[in-house]
Amino acid sequence: MAAPSEEFSVNANEAVHVSVVQPGPDGQLTTRHDFHPKFTYPIVGEAEQIFGYRGLDVGIQFAAHDLRPHIKISYNKKFGTVGTTSALDLNKTFGNFLPPVAFESGFEKAVQNDEKASEWIPPGTCVKKYTRGGRNFEVWAGSLLDLPMRTLVDNIQILIVFFIEGGQFINLEDVDWTLDRWRVYLTYEKQSVSTTPTASPYSFVGYATTYRFYRFQKPKDRSSTFTFPSTETITPNKLSSRLRISQFLITPPYQSTGHGSALYQAIYEEVMADPTVLEMTVEDPSEEFDKLRDMNDFDVLEPQFQAADIKINSSPFASFERGRIKSIPTATLLPLETLQAIRAKNKIASRQFARMVEMFLLAQIPYSNRAIGGASLTSLKVKGARAQNPADRSYYWWRLLLKQRIMKKNKDLLMQIPLEERIPQIEDSARGQEDEYEGLILAYALRRDKQLNQSNNADGEGSAVPRKRKMVVSDEEDEDDDVATTSKKAKA
């Protein structure tokens, strides 16, 4: 027989469900999508259990267009307080994550009879339009200084803790100077025909946020003069900056159908068009976002690498004596100045760019001369730079360049590992990174073939990545990141 505590304990991820609703033709709300959260531990604790109820249902509804929220709680039986043990106060608990409007009555009537909904458009400016499967989608972008944008973000911030591990809310009461650093991107589906005359054609798909960090840039014209204080109003958008993607979410019904790529591309296109943004980075990305980012960055960089004839110089030495190579001749292996020019032009962070270069160089080596194609790593270590086949030499140097980057990036961590364990650790990390690249190369080739054979198809963000090994490499961005903020941190 189950203990009373077990009878009245429910899994929060199963009890809570999110629905996106809009007016229906029969006078009742129609549910467009209904899904469960991935995480609830920030709300109810690490165990993700809710105590005190049987048959509990916590429904969180959002109006499809303006995302007005409403929470509806129902249950079959509630645990009676015994001593200091009582049922979890759900209104108080969720009140820390939802705006007050979510607890007001009359939600269904307000959404069903909203006379302004049919003319409603997302806050900000439309920056991208695209189609998927004959359906129309738009990406809108605007500053958090805009009150309608701030209200909309406040409505949906609970989705951050539901779907982004470690995600944190944006402080929407911050000073204007800080709020103006935030830019929000909203993806909506736009229906050609509304369900009712009072329904909006817009339905929420997902959103992302970016934040600008000031980055000093040496003036190109030293003869130019300036006055202090400035004669014009200075805003964050006028200062040279590094842009960081902070939050990035596509709701479950729209995942794995190309909307993540479309949203990422919309952000990147604005970055490229803005002369004040010097570089785009990502804050603590998840593995899923890393794959999406890699696929889209590689799509941009691959033709440029090909045009610049980027490749490994398999014979970097005019001549050298037998024995161990004391240092890696990076400057003669790769055209570093050309690569730096490509990186700066495309505003991609150093570590991410290095990954894309490594992936491209690996793809240029014949399949049979790589580990995945059966190349012997033992033989490669013996012959090394003296291998007769240029492809074998290129692969040898490629692996050394990869290990060099891993060692530089993780120098402090490796110094804490006993000497006899470092080489196996670096080797294992390099092999894991190589496996990841091989999966991305395959996924990219499959997506490219699909795009050539079909029109208006999905972006194919998923990738069949081979076995994963423990990686030494840190997930953080470049070492020269000059600002770290915990109050704004949110995994992408």
C-alpha cells in the first residue's frame, strides 16, 4: 500500500502543460498546440514533484497572438494539512514566474471577444519572411525599451525555465540604458485566413534575445576630432559592440522543421548589416543549439573558404632532420592572414570560427585517409610528416592543429592533470571533437542534397552524430570575452 506522501505526489512535468489558444468559430477557444515542459525544477525543486494533490492538472494557456497568459489549476483531491505538512501553494509558487494578469478571471471571454486582435501585429519591425510547407512565417524584432515588447516578454518568460536548462529571467525593470541593449526576435506563423473575425492571423512560434556588450575599437582615422561631452545623444546601438545571443527557443510543435535556422539567420543578417556590431557570440549554448549554429555558420563560410583556396600545406618544411617535431608550424600550415580577414568580415567569434575552419579542412581530406574511413592512426603517428601520401600528411597536421587548439584553450585545466594522464586526455578529447565534425559533415551534405532536390523544404537541423566522447574543450566563448553577467545569463 502506497504511503500518503506517495499518493499525493505527482510528477510536475506531467501535471503541467502549456497550450496556445485562439478564438474558435463556435464561441469557444480553440487549442492550436498543447505540450508539456521539459524542466520544472526551477519552480518546484530538483525532484520535479508537486506534493499535496491527486489528479492534478496545471494548465498554462497563452493567447496565440499577444501571449496573454492564464493559469488554470484543477485536481481531484487535496491533501489536508497535518502538523507542518501541507500541500504546495500552487498560486504562490507559479506567481513567482507568471505576471499577475495570469491569475485574473475572464481569460476565455477576453480572448474570444478581443476586438483589436484582428488588427494586431507583433511589436517591433518585421525583419524576415519565409515559408515552410506552404505556410507563411515572419520574424519581428524590437528593443525592450518598447513597452508592448516588454509586456510580451514578461508574459512568456516562464517558457525559459520550462525549456532552457539554467535559463534565467531578464530584469524588465532595469534602467533604460540597459533595456536598450536588449533586442528581441519573435517568430510568428501568419495564417492567410483567420478562424473567426475576432482572431488574429498571428500565432507564436518562438523567440530569441540578444544583448550588446561595448567593445573598444581603435579609431581608423586618428586625425578625427571629437568633443566632450558629445554633441549628439549616445545610445548603446551607436557604440561598437559584441552581440551575444542570450536566449533562443522554438516551441516544441515547431521544432526540427527549420524554424530555428530561420530565426538564427534573421539575427545574423541584422548583425552583418549593422556596422556597430563587430562580432556575434552565444551565451553558454546547448548541444542542440551548437548543431544548429554550426550548420548555418558552415553554410556561410564554406563557399568563402573554397574561394580563398583554404587548405593545409602538407609540406610546411623545406627540409627537416629526423626526430621529433618540437613545435607546430601553424603559420606555414595555414594562411592565417586570409583566415583572419574572413573571420572579421563575417563577425564570427574566434573559437566558433576555429571550429568551422577545422571542420572544413577535415572535409577536404579524402574519406579513406581519415579515421572514419579506416585510416590507421598508429601508422600515421609513426610516419607523421614523412608520410608519402600528401593526404596522409594533411590529416597528420590537421590532428596536431586540433590538439594544439584544445591544449591552448584548456591550458589551466590540463595543468591540474598529472602529466601521464594529459596525453590520453587530449587524444580522447580530439577524437571526440573529430567524431562530432564527421557527424556535422554528413548532416550538412545530406541537407545540401535535400535543398538541391526540393524547394521550400525544412532546413534539416538534426544531425546523425557518431559516438560522443568526453570533451576537455570548454563550452564558453573566446577567452577575451570582457564581460560576464550572471543576472542576464540564459542558456541558448
